[in-house]
Amino acid sequence: MKTKRLITASSSRFAAQLFNIITVVVLMISLTALLLGKLLASHKIGFLPFILSLPPVMIWLGASIFVYASIAHHPNPRTVHYNKWAGYRYYGVMGSLVVFGQPIYGLLGGWVGLMLVLGLAVTIIVPWALFDIYKAAREPWADMTIEVAIYE
């Protein structure tokens, strides 16, 4: 048996913006934690900025896979498009930082290297993500009716 379901325009728009919104929030939390950790750290606990800034990014790296996968099969192709490019940006930058982050951190050392590595991620991802959030908000979204198979 098939039934019809309504997917509202606001739901499609929010799904298109969700990955970018969470990514911006997580990167800002991580950057804030890094700066706060640097202010609070003494010479005896110099690893504190690293300890404070890394967990939000790592938790979102794992959780983002589920968010990405859940939006990847959305019936609205524009929603899928925004999600796809948000994922390309985030996973591309984070994957590049795995390769290039360690040499940068090793070259500069300490919190300066960590600040540069995280700063690169924020500088590359956040402006594009904010622009995509803005573009998705300005785009004309329409309600969709889809047929869903119900198995009893």
C-alpha cells in the first residue's frame, strides 16, 4: 500500500543548511576552546589548548557521517546538492589537515602550530559554509508530495 507524505519547504531548506550550520558551530566552539585554553594554560599544562579544542572537531567528524548520510537520500535534489558540497568541503579540508597538519604543527610547534592548523580549517570552511547557508535561505523552496510504500 502507498501513502502520500508532504515534505514542507522549510524542512527541505533546513535539511540543506543543517550540515553547514553544525560545522560552523563546531569549528567556532573548537576555536574558542583553543583560545580560552591558551589564556588559561600555564607553562606546566601547555597541552591544555590541544585538549580543549580537539574533541568538538573529532566528535563532529564522527557524527557528521550520520547527518550526511541521512540527508544524502532526501527527495529534494537541491537539498542533496547543498549537503553534498558541504560534505566535500568539510571532509576535504579535514582529510588534508591529516596530511599537512602534522608537518605544520611539527614545524612551528606548540600552540602556534595548532592555531595555524585550526585557523586554516576555519578560514577555508566557515566563509563557504556561511555563504551556502545564505544561498539556501534565499532560494525559493516548494513543498513536495511523495509516495511512500507502507509494508504491513
